[in-house]
Amino acid sequence: MSRLSRAAWLYMAVVVTAAVLLLAHVLVQDADFGLDYRLSRTLLVLAILFMICDSTPTTLTSRQSAWSPSSAATLAAVVLLGPGGAALVGATSVISLRRGSLRERAFNGGMYALSAYAAGEAYLALGGHIGVPMPGSFPSIILPFAVAAAVHVAVNHGLLWSMLLLLPPSGASPQRGRLDLHLSLLLVSDLGYATLGLLIAAMWDLLGPFAAVLVLIPLFVARWAMGQFAAQEGAYSATMAALCQAVETKDFYTRGHSERVSRGATLLARQIGMGAERVEAIRYAGMLHDVGKLGVPTKVLQK
């Protein structure tokens, strides 16, 4: 937050203001949320499910980003409550238990509210029916829901990446590069676990709020799997760093050289437009380009 440019602050203000106006419109137009017991109970359960998922994200890309399967709750709200209810569920990110300043929480809440509302509008535009799906609703509901899930992921990631592009290059380039590497994984994960929203909605008539509890199991299995992936990546990076340190211990005169070569090579690779995976490979190659010194006698290196 301390490195945000004026353009980033303005962008954040626009997103938050748009979300506030949208939520005010929803509360005025859809007053039934506070009057209908079933609607308010559904909204409360889905909001709690969203907060549980959003409050326990999995750290990715060396602690530079985090992923949570909270889209399942917002997509379930799209089917059960419509665009307005989905926006209210997404806005509860403001009061989640994850760490962050009030401004970060406000931006996250606005981002989730806008993406959920856009998904709900797409769902309605393709003929989706608001309410608990019945056996006769399938398979006609699948296409509207699939498009809604795609719109939700596209708007959510679009708003986030627009913010990242406004960050100063010195503070954001490494982060954007590492996120680039995992973008496809994040998109597929979000789309895959967004489909659990339809499962929650389909089971709602039979199980009621307990449907959300059952879905928590696969959601947290997904969180564990993503965490294992991040841990494996961290261990790989630590191994590379240990090899560099071993080289510097043997040839202390050139300490820091491997790290500088790695950074320079990475900057050049990005500048000429290489893909994220290629850039990551070059980053590690720069770190290890002198690893052969480990096999050279010290008296030769320091002669």
C-alpha cells in the first residue's frame, strides 16, 4: 500500500465507489433480503461460507499472493439470490479475518461485489432462474451458470490485474512476473471451484444450509493442495539459494554476483517479451551460472 501511485489510488477509489453505489442500489431495490426469513437466512449462510474461505487463503508465489476458493459462495448466491444477493455476499470480504489495512479490505470487498454482480447479470441474461434449482432445471441451467462463472473470474482477475499494472515497476515487477507464471493455474482453479456454487444451490432444497457445510470439505482439500504446491515451490527456491550461498562461501570475493546476474537476466528477459515460464527458468539459470565453482579447488579460484 505504501508504494501505490496516484493512478493506483484513483483506481482503487473508483472501484470502491462503484461498489458502494451498487450495494446501495441493491439494498434499496431488493428490500426483501431483510423481510423474507428464507432469503435472509440463505444470505447469512453464504456470507459466512464466503468469510471462512476468504479468511483462510493459501499463500502462493513465495508469499506474494494468496488464493482462496471463496468464488463458490458467490456463485451459489448468484443462483439462489440473484445479482444483488451475490454482490452482498462478495462485499463481506471487507470484514473477513485475513490481515490487511482497511483500504485493502475495501478494495477486495468492492472487487468481489462487482464481479459477483456482473456474474449474476450474465446468469440472468442467458435465462438462468433465481432460486433453488429443481430436477427440471437441468441441464438448461448449466450454460447460464458456466458463463456466469467465467464472467466472475474474468472481472475479478481483470480488476486485480489492473491494480497490479498501476503499481510502480520497482516494487511490482517481480510480483507480476511470479503471478504471470501461475496465472493459468489460478484461472483454472477459480473456474473449477466456482462450479461448487452450483452444487451448493442444487443441494439447498434437500439439505438447506447444511449444503454449504458439506462443500467446505472439498474447498479445504483444494486449499491444502494449493498450499502443498506453494510449499514445494518454496523448497525449490530455497535449494537454489543454498547453492548460491555455497558458491559465495567458496569464492567470497564475488559474493552477490550470482544474484545480480539473475536479476539482470530476468529484467532483460521481461524487456524482450519472453513468457513467464521462460523468465522463471532464466532467473534460476542466472542464480546457478557459477555453480561449477563448487567443483574447482579453492586455491585455484582465489589464485
